[in-house]
Amino acid sequence: MISIAIDGPSGAGKSTIAKAVSQKLGFIYVDTGALYRSIGLYVLNQGKDTANRQEVSSLLPEIELKIRYLDGVQRVYLNGQDVSEEIRKPPVSMAASNVSAHPEVREFLLNLQRQFAEEYNVVMDGRDIGTVVLPNADIKIFLTASSEERARRRYDELIQKGEQVQFDKIHKEIIERDYNDSHRAIAPLKQADDAILVDTTGCALEESIQKLETLIRSRMK
């Protein structure tokens, strides 16, 4: 099986780009961030503190996560309920960052993620795929963009969905999440030594997709 690891900060377009590239390659796409978001959502719904390690850990036995592919699109099920849309809301983003700092959560999801790479050709994105989850991935990419660019993309996405949001607030949240993700003690966000850095600042979506597809195909030869 061929595994492609794409890491990078929040809002870099990892999910959108990885999803498109996987379809072009005929690979399975695994959005690991959706798994952390689902746990964050569950903790929020239980009224618990996502930053409290003990409170989060105590809830893990109650959580069952499944990934299904409908017409090639990944859907995430939390205890039997499709939460694919709900986990994209802004409050869940910070909750995901908080719960991902807990080692029990990372261990809870590690085997599930590796199992996909053993069974399928995968494009997997996240924050520690190339460094922790799939350290032997065939191709590793670190995808990034400026914080302003990432905030603008997230702002435009939410506005198109009809949500009332403020650009400055989104930008602040992205900077805060960058700090949290890169400074956590367990599996911090960082570029793997053998990963290729791709900066998409100023690039249109299709341009970014083409850039990654070309890069990956050249490395697969």
C-alpha cells in the first residue's frame, strides 16, 4: 500500500486539497482532523472541559467513531450519528485542538488511523501524520500558508454557508490554535525532517491541487 502524509496548520487547506488529490490518484482520503473534532464535539456536548485531561479521558470509553465513504466522500459517525457537518463549526475547532493535546486521545485514535494505511492506498492529513502516525509514509508533505491567508479562506467558507462571523476573530483563533498545536507536549505540529514544504499563500485552490498532484506523481515514479 502507498501512503501519503500531508501535515500542516489549521486552515491551510489540507482537507480540501488532500481530498481532491486522493480522488485524482484513486486513493482513499482520511481526514484525521475530523476524528479529533468528533471527540471535541462529544466532550462539548457533555458539558465537560476539553482542556481537562481527566474529564476528556473519562469520556473516551463512551465514544465510538466510524468512517464511511459515500460516493467517495468521507463521512464521520459519532456513536452512530453523522456529524460531518456539525464538527466544522468554529467552537469545535478549538475543542479539537484542546483534546488533541491529551495523550489518551491520541492513543485512542492511533490504531484506527494506521489501520486505514495498512488496508488502502491513502492520502492522510493532520498535524502529526508524517512524524507520529505514519512515520514511514512513502511521501510526506507539509502544507502551509500565512495566517492571514488561512483566516481569509476560513472566513469566506463560513460566509458562504450563511454564518455570521468576523475576520479578526477567526484570525485570532487561527493564531491561537497554531500556538497550541505547535507547543503541546504530545506530538506537536512540526514539519517532518523528510517532508516537502509547500506554501500555498496567494495560490488559488485549483492551483494548489495541481501543485500537489504534480509533486506526488513525480515522487511516485
